[in-house]
Amino acid sequence: MTPYSLAFYMDVVTTGAVLGLRHTDSPERVAENLGPDFGENRFGETGLGYSYGLPEFFWERESTDALWSGHHFTLQVHRLAHRKHKSVDEVLRTRYRRFAPRLRFEKLRRLLERRGVPLLEIPDAANAPYYRTFWQPDSQVAVSVINCHGEFSTPGNLRVGDVYNIQAPLTADAVAWRRERAAT
């Protein structure tokens, strides 16, 4: 892993933003900062997603007359293992250069802890036992990590301990709900 792409992941986990873009930013602001080269996904008339390969942003609205409201963003880190050049858009490549095909969780965690940014393991019943989820409470970022392989459950080109994705926000209420469900 180059220090450049690792710096990108550390920045996202620490700040809860992608190049300063938060999950609450509008589709126009995201396109203004990441560029017009994205895949657009519509979910009926009330859901919208922009995919830039690695980062994806999602919005929702109550009706076609309403403004888009930011829902979340996800870094689809697992896509890098396919080694396709377009997995990282031009804006990220220009700023952070080369991205390695895999992100090792323990390396990311160790460097974040040195900066005083802890990642806490939280229950993830929906994805267990194949994935483990770690949460950064201040930035409300979740990091999903391959825990074990399962046919049709995990990508074969990732190893145990590789980061699958990074997503924000995961609120304290959502984490409390997961913990409550795991305790019963």
C-alpha cells in the first residue's frame, strides 16, 4: 500500500468525508468536486446514487418535488482487487496517485490508533460470520472487514483481514440498536 492511498483512507475514517464531501452534500456539490464522470443509479423517483468506482454517494427524497437529501456514502474498496483502472476516478488518482488492490485492516487500524482515532468492533449480525464491522464514533464511519470466506458470501479475490468497504454515517443510535439486538 502506498502512503498516498493509505492517507486517503485514514482521512475518510477520521473526518467522515471524501475530499471534504460529506454524506449530506447535494448531488450537484458531489459532481462539482468529483467530476461529471459517474454512473448514475435511480431507485424509483425517490432514490439516487452516483458511483465513481471507489466512492459512491446516495440520496433520497420524499417526492419528485422535494430536494435530494444525503443518505450515505460508501467506499467500495473491494473493487480495487479487480485491478481495473476505472475503479479510482481521476480526481482521487490525481490527488492520491496509485491505489493498492487491497487494504489491510490491521495496518489501517494501527496507523489510526497512533493518531488517536480508535476503531471499535460492533455487532454485525446481518453479515456474520463472513464480515466484521468496526466503527469510529467521532466520524460515524464503519469499516467492513473480511472475517472468513464463504461461497457466494465474500469475494474470492480478497483475503481474510482485507477491508471490504468503508461507509458513513453509522450513527450512535444505529450502533446501540445493533448492540441491543446482539445482547438478546
